[in-house]
Amino acid sequence: MHTVNYGYDFWYSQLSINSHISKFAPQNRTGKSGFEKTTREQRTALFRSIGHAVNNSGEGLRTLSYQAHPKTKPQLLLTDAEATHLEDVANLIDILEPIGWGAAVLLIVLIALALVGNFSLPKLSASLLTLLVIALLMTITIAVIGPQEVFKGLHEAVFPDDHQWFFYYQDSLMTTLMKAPDIFYAIGATWALLAAVVYLLISMLFRTLNQQKQSKKYVS
């Protein structure tokens, strides 16, 4: 996802981020001006730079800048509070990344053990039904609690109490650039869909390998 910039180019159009920036950037109350005059390419590059920084322990966040016009001086994109928040995100990623790689290794080991032990996975139809039920339950839960309450609860649970994580559009070019939290919901849904596809592909591969192994066993 980081390689494709988390789909920012796609969501830029789908979420009408251009109109969003045109509306809120001129209202910025932190002394940063002219962001509404930046180009789509500049905004995409800034989003990519933020993504790169949070995946590299926050390096470079406090020097990110934009130019509203070639003849104007560059302005820092982030306020101190915004940079601190993104550094918190970077710290969280640093903690979760080894866990993610560990889970991937564990998955490979389990698949290998399952092949050796001739274990069988649920049928593809059952897997699809399970994924649909899980997705439906999560959607209902979020709808009942409220997307904003879920967003708020997750942030309060993982970030330091004395660090600001909520920013009004008028006080943050970062949230204006991203149209947060909308883009996070979109990226989260994309991640969930990708995970489901990967799971189904692994299931199909496992079943194919298992069938080939059984065929060779009967032939021999």
C-alpha cells in the first residue's frame, strides 16, 4: 500500500479532496497560507512524503514544506502538534511492524505443517461466508457505536493522553490534505478487502497443493 501511496490518487477524486482543500485551506488559522493554490501533484507528493516518514520512524516530518507559488517562500506543512502526532503514529508502526512480520512467518509455518500433516481447510464457499459474516458484524458494530466514536476510541487507546490527535480542518493542513478521517475509513476498507483476497488466494493455493500431494500419493 505504501508503494501505491495508499491509493491517495484514487481517493483524491472519489472523496472530492480538491473541493475539500479549496474550502478549508483558506480558513486556516495557524498562519499557513496559500495551500489551496497548490497543485494535485504537490498534494500527492506531500501525502507520499508523510507516508514515507511515518514508515521510517518519523524522519523528515518536521521539514515537510509546500510552495503556494514559485515566487513565494516555502512554508512548513505541519505544526508542532501535528508533527508530534505523526511521530506517535511512526512509533506505533515501529512496534507493530515486527509483529506483522512475525505473524507472516507464523502463517507460513502453519501452512507448511498443515501440508505435511494432511490437514484440510474449510471449503472456499465456507471461507467466503465466514468473511462476509465477519465484515457484516464489524460494519454493524461500527454503525451502532458510530464511526467517529470508534475513531476517537482507537486514538485514545493507543496515543499518549497529553498529545493532541484531533485537529479541526481550520487548524490543520494535515487533516485538510487527507480529508481525515474519511480517507482512513477508505484505506481501512481497502486493507480489509486486500486481506480477504490474500486469505482466499492462500486457501486456494493450499487446496491445490494438498490435492496435488494426494494425487501423487495415490499414483505411487
